[in-house]
Amino acid sequence: MTVTADGPDFIALQVRDVEAAATFYEELLGLRRAPLSPPGAVVFATEPVPFAVREPLPGVDLGSVERPGLGVALWFPTTDAQALHDKLHAAGIPIAKAPEDGPFGRMFTFVGPEGYAITTHEG
């Protein structure tokens, strides 16, 4: 019997401050909290893959890294990348890559409250 994995079906970012990170994703990106979350985490009702912010796992020291998730590409779809960019820019959120037209529509990359780079694209 061959055992395989089918790919991601849940994504969670480890963060220093779960509630502050959850508030960021709710207020600035419009994500909705799922009805249930495990202790130490906030799960959002995103589809097709659930997304969460959670306390760091034992042994993970986020204070020792400048930017967590460096090397990981995390993409979120949006209906209007330019409008979302303008909203985040006005709120003082760092923009890592300005809006441009790409293979997945208009897209840009911002840096979230814990230092994770997130690309949004119209899709």
C-alpha cells in the first residue's frame, strides 16, 4: 500500500499575539471567524482551505526571527486588489510589492502584523 498526502487542507500562522493578528485579518481583510476554534487559536471561515492564527508551537521562538515565514508564498484571493492595496496602504500596512498585473490578475504583496508576507490577487 502506498501512502500519500493530498496537499494542504488547513493553513495556520504562528503569531506572538493571537488576538491582535485575528483583529487585523478581520478588520483589514474582512475575514470572518469560524464558529469554533481550538484553544490558543482563531480559525477563519475561509474556503476552500481554512486559515488560522495560533500561538506558537512548543519550541518555536518567534522573537528570534526578524520575519517569520520567510520563503513561504501565501496568497489570498480578492475581488479588487487595487482597492485592498489602497485600504492597507492608508492604514499604514507595509507594502512589499506594489500592485501590478500578473498571471492571476491584479496583485500586490503586503506585510502582515507578524511579518508574514501575503500576496493578494484578483481571482
